[in-house]
Amino acid sequence: MSGAQLWIAALGGVNEIGKNMYLVQYADDIIVIDCGAKFPDESLLGIDLIIPDVSYLLNNIDKVRGLVVTHGHEDHIGGIPYLLKQLNIPIYASRLTLGLIENKLKEHGLLRQTSLHCIDADSTLDFGTITTTFFNTNHSIPDCLGVVFDTPEGTVVHTGDFKFDMTPVNKQYPDLHRMAEIGKKGVKILLSESTNAERLGFTPSERLVGSHMEEAFKNAEQRIFVSTFASNVHRLQQVVDAAHHTGRKLALLGRSMVAVVGVAQELGYLDIPDDMLIEPAEAADLPPEQCAVLCTGSQGEPMAALSRLANSSNRLMEIHAGDTVLIAANPIPGNERNVARIVDNLYILGARVIYGSRSELHVSGHGSQEELKLMLTLMKPEYFIPVHGEYRMLHHHSLLAEAVGVNPENIFILKNGDIVEAAGGTVRQSGKKLTAGQILVDGLGIGDIGNVVLRDRRQLSADGILITVITLSQTDGRLLNSPDTISRGFIYIRNSETLMDEINQLVTDTLHKMHKADLGQWNIMKQTIKDVLGKFLYEKTKRRPMILPIIIEV
């Protein structure tokens, strides 16, 4: 950055749901807000996780002062271990958020070498030219913070994820007075989350779920299974309370559920009676009406506990006819099909399934339109950047901002990498862009899977592979044996002997012609075989398998 300018940019989290990551930079001081992950869709075959591209931070490593985390959801903390492997910077987060981050860092062997700092709404951080303070919001997880950056170009506010729940389960109320004070002092630029910008009215209180949860527990005649987001600690507490009031023991299924419950209980965010938790293996010894199970998999994840239960492949427990299953979460867009498949399988097993918006077992953790307008009214921003949402959500949020008096020319709908810059009191969207995109995590590989590999995986998944093994003479390059052709995912060889004979004959004829023409270079031979076979197979089958010639000289 040249000169004394204020830069604001998203490295993830706009025009998408997930991998939230934003930065505020003034001169040579960069503060990063959140570092989330998102899960792949069906087009990203074999990919485990998607994280932000942090090239800009790596290229300006001496300017990065720290990472401020608004709350502990996966789309805000999931990328932290991968960031720290490249850029070891201090992390500032509230108590529960820090506990969840520590859990991740232990898994990655990074805890000892990371500088972690616990903050709250009363904390003040000095990052050179930028002073950072905080305010309490509420969401579907405790200890959520909005962030205030006081810069030489004015005040920048990032709301984090929020709703205005006036009857929160954990009594962590949104600090409207503090928000109003911030707005009264003057907010130059507001970044506010947009998840529910299309929803009218107010988001209901989480407390409403508790009575419906307890009613479902009372009506269950056998075992009861509850699947929800592991990080929704408020919901977990209401499951615990319902189990306690109906005299049930509680078993936990799913790695993330066990981890979050452990951290939340240790830090005092979950109140669980001493004798309530049991191991899954102990559940079989209890009468069905005395057992409840809290499990992961509310989004239909194939390897999560609920999916394994629905497929009768969970080694610890089975669902029997007459058991009750509560899915206390709505599907994230894109997950509807997977959730529907699980519900079908649960019904086939004879379970009683309670799910969907009419069940009243779920309320959103994000503010709807009236709450988004309330935040805008409290903050009174001169300039506005809607964040955390797909484009239509950002668009609707911009309309809400206009409705409460923000000048339309002062609203910026960004793409990841776009920069809003402020200098001398003027704020505008810059023509410059930061490197921003997605890094794919596959097993232990981070960023080593690119478009070429994904294209190959898609081709393999669609039409399979055909391998033809060719044995040539080392002395004169002649074909010594008939080609040996192997098919996987393309055709079943035993039912396609005629086609396989035609393939082998075509390869043999092609090689004889190339030998006579003295075209014996391996790369030319392989490409020619691919072209000839590809054309032939498409004419015969209308399929395009991956063709892999293997040449052996003996």
C-alpha cells in the first residue's frame, strides 16, 4: 500500500456461504478478521475442505498484526490451523471461541507454538495505527463479538454473525446501548452479515425451541436421537435440559459432538448433571425410554453419525422401529437432498422422524430483515459493505440499507479480493484487487489439487478409465504381444468381449502403422493411441473414458 490509506477487503465470505475472512489495513498495519472454512459441493470430488487463499497475507507477513475471531463456528475458525502452518500470528478470541480453536490446534500439533489471547467486550487492543474494541452480540453459539476498528480515516465496524435475541438461553444479551454509543460517535464504514437478508420480520428466540424439544422428549416412547450442529451450544443445553426433565441418560455420537461438548462443559458453557452422560455402549443396557442420544449429521454428511445410523452402519448403536429421531436444524442450501435421503432411510427403519421448519425444533442464529435494519439504524454508517452471504443476500441487504437512509452510492457489494479504500475522507471501491480464491484441502494435501486433477476426477467419475498395456521390443520397437486392456468404471469386460477385441485390434493396427512410419517416440505413440481410441469409443458408446496407454519395453 502506498501512502496513508485505509483498505478493507474480503479474502472469503462474500458471494458464498462459508470461509469467512476479512482484513482491515491502514498503512503498514493489517488486522485479519476470522479465518473460516467451507465444505465442498458434489463437483469437488474427494475434497475434504475449502479454505481462503492467503497469498496477500503471506506476501505482507511483516505487516500482519493479528487475527481477531468473532465467534467459534466452523465457517469462521475452520481455516485457522492451515493459516498458522504458513503464518504464525497472534490470535484474539473470546473464551469459548478460544477453547474451540485450542481443540483444533491440538489436533494439528500447533497449540504450543501459537500465541492465544482471551478477549471480551471490554478489551482494547492496540495494533499500531489501529485501535480495536468490541461489543457483545448474540448468535447460536455463546461469546459472540462485534469488532470496532478506530483508524485515522474513521471508525470501521464488523458485526460478526448476530441476531437480536432478547430472551437468550444463556442470558448473553446483545449490547444495544454499546452499539448505539458506537453509532453516536460516528461509523465511517459498516460491514454487516447478510445471511437472512431475504427473510421478513424478526428471527424467533432460541428459547422457543426448548419447550418444543421437551414436548418431543415427553412424547417419545422409546429411545430418542437428536441431531443438530455440534457448535450450537444453546441447542445442546436445551437437549440436556429436556433429557434431564424426562429422566433420560444422554450418549454422544460423533467426533465433533464429543469435542464441543467437552470444551463447553469444561469452560462452564454447558450445565450437564454429573450422572447424565453415558458411553454409547452403555445405552444398550438401559430401557429405551431412559436413553437419549445427541449426534452429528443434521446436514446429511455421509460420514457423520446420523447418516451411519440411518444406513445401519454405525458400529456403536442402531436405530430400531419405534425410536424417535429429531433433526433440530434446517438444511444449509445444497444439503437438502442428502438430508431427505437420510429421512427416507430413517422411516424405512421404522423410526418416528420429526424434522423441517414445521417441527419448531430449530430457529436461525442469524438476524432477519428487521434485525439487520436495527443494526444499521444503531450504527448509522456513512458507508456500508454487506458481507457473509451469496450475491442475492448481499443485494437484499443493500436494499435494506437504502431503506434506512444509507446513500445508495455509499454501498459496496464486493467480490472476494475487491478493495474498498479510504483516504482524506473519501471512500471508494478501488480498481486494485487482492489475490483471493479458494485452496482445496484433500487429506494431508493443502492446495496441491488444482483444476487439472479435478477435471480428471470428474472424467473418471463420469465415464471411468481404460488402460491399455503395450509391450514393445527394446531392440527394434516392434509390438511383441497383443495389447492388454483393462476397464474400470467404463464397461464390464465379461459382457463386452467383442468391444474389447475391437479395441485391442485397433491399438495393434495403429502401432503397426506408426512402426512402419518410424514414429516410435513414446509421447507421440501415447497421444496417437488416446486420439484414435477416444474417437472410436465415443462413436461406439457415446462415452469419453480416461484413456491411459502404458508402454513397456522388454
